[in-house]
Amino acid sequence: MNELVEAAAPPGANGGVPSDQGTHATLTAMDYGDPRESGDDIVLAAVDLRKRYGDVQALDGFCLTVAAGEVVGLVGHNGAGKTTFLEMVASLIRPDSGRITIDGADPMQSRGLVGICPQHIALYPSATVREHLQLFGGVNGLRRRALRREIDELAVGLRLTEIMARRVGVLSGGQQRRTQAAVALIHRPRLMLLDEPTAGADPETRQAVLDVVKGRAAEGGSVIYTTHYLPELTELQATIAVARRGRVIARGTGAKLLEQLPGQVRVRFGNDEVRMSAMDTTGALVTLLSSATAAVTEIEIRKPSLDDLYRSLAVSDDR
Ligand SMILES: Nc1ncnc2c1ncn2[C@@H]1O[C@H](COP(=O)(O)OP(=O)(O)OP(=O)(O)O)[C@@H](O)[C@H]1O
Ligand SMILES: [Mg+2]
């Protein structure tokens, strides 16, 4: 019979999965903007944002700073406040209190610097893809040659070439996603707000969106990218902001955040398998090996992943 034992971390090994309290305790308020180097060009500064809807405190002291050329992966459970925050940055809703500046100015004055790809498709069903890009590019000040150049580039990058003349209402879900992303990017915004731009997308669509976003960041654009699919953030080389209950509770590079999480050690001997979570995986392995009662047949040491980070915050945000 296979026995699976969840072992406690050895005393003194600084082990165990950190509680949410632990995450809070190890990060200070200054960490919200931390990944930037001093002297970085700050594009977005959001300080202590609050927003209440009836009984729901959608944002509850939300702070985030984004530097030029930075891709921030904004993650968190359903209801954490991610969309509310992005809509606020795009001036679609107003905070009850708190302050947002984009390039040092009020968001209402900086609307042209921002492009938002909303979580839910918001396009005109009877207009074609090309008409969307012409409309949104034109509204944002692009004229003839520049508009044509941007449309051509996005059509190739987001695989829209074949569907440019089709009405959006008849497009598939993935095709609409790509169109929505193109609308957000057409005027080459300095700050891109992409709210689950690949939700429900097939791998090709996902890759097209990621490639275009990486390209824009490489040119110095700033991106806030929400997703529930964390490998995307690794590919985007994003810094991470974890939102929970209306505020950012962890902020930093993936490597920095993962330093605070334990790794996993698994040892199989005979018919038994023992697993241990520990910060010091070497110490844990020594402990497990010394307690083995039969020949060891398998050893696995696994570093923490972004999925583990997400799971360590595994309390629903549905309020
Ligand atoms: N217009 C609104 N009226 C009432 N409640 C709202 C409104 N907008 C957002 N909320 C509530 O605010 C909270 C935060 O919602 P928000 O959409 O920002 O979450 P989210 O982090 O984007 O979640 P998801 O991952 O599901 O997209 C939720 O409890 C939501 O029900
Ligand atoms: Mg959302």
C-alpha cells in the first residue's frame, strides 16, 4: 500500500508554507513599487485607492507603481479588484479616494497615453476589424500614413490579416480577442492595460498577443497584464503584483517573491512516499533520508513556482 505522508518541516529549517500573514509581514509599504531601480522613469503611480460598491470594498488601499518598459503581471483571485483598478487607471471609473498619476498628470488628462483591452469584449458587432482600427486610431490622433502603418503592423502581429474586412459580430471568440487587443494598441500607448487579453484564446492567439506585448515593452511601453495563466508572466518576463481583497499584498520580481516560499522535497522508499515543504530543501532531504526505513528509490526536489505563490494565497476573494 502506498502511504503518502505530508510531513511537517523540520524544526529550525525555517520551513512550512507561509501564511498570508507571513506574506504581509515580510513586505513593507515601500515594496509596492520595489522592482524599479531608483532613477527609473515612472509612468504610473497609484496610491491608496479606495472604491466601495454597496457592501463591497472593491479597492481597499490599492497601491502600484509601474516604470517605463516594465510589464507588471497583476494576479489575484476572482474579485480581488484587478479590473476595478485597471478601469480606474483608464478613467472609466473614479476612486472614492486615493490618487493616480500617469506621467505625473491626472488620468483624465493622460487618456491618450493609455490603451485598455477590457476583460469583456467591447466592440461594435456591425463594424469590420479594419473599421475598428481606423476609428480608434483616428480618435487617438493617428492620421493617414501613420494609421496605415500601425494597422498593417498589428494586422500581421495579431494575425488579423485574413479577417480585416469581416464584421466583428461574426468573428470567433479568439478572433474578437485579437481585435480587442489591436484596438487597445493601435495608437501605440505609453501605458497598456490588458485585462485577461488571452482568456479563452487558443495557443496561437495567446502567442501572438504575448509576442506583440513583449515587442511593445521592448520599445519602452509599460504594461499591466492580468491573467490567471501564470506561465504567460514568465514568458513576458513580468514583475508581479499580487492583489487580494482590494490591495496589492505582494510586489516584486518573480524570483524575489518566490524566495519567500518553501520548496518541496519528495522521497520514495519501499511502498512509501514522504513529502516535505521547507525553505531549506537540503536540510529537509537530509531529515527525510535519515528517517527512511527501506531503500530509497526516488528523490525529487522542486523549487517553488508562480503557481505555488498563487496557491499560497488560496483564499477566495469573492465578497
Ligand atoms: N459596478 C460594480 N457594482 C458592484 N460591485 C462591483 C462592481 N464592479 C466590481 N464590483 C465588485 O468589486 C469586486 C472586485 O471586482 P473586480 O472585477 O475588480 O475583480 P477582479 O479582480 O477583476 O476579478 P476577476 O478575476 O474575476 O476578473 C468584486 O467583488 C465585484 O463583485
Ligand atoms: Mg477582472
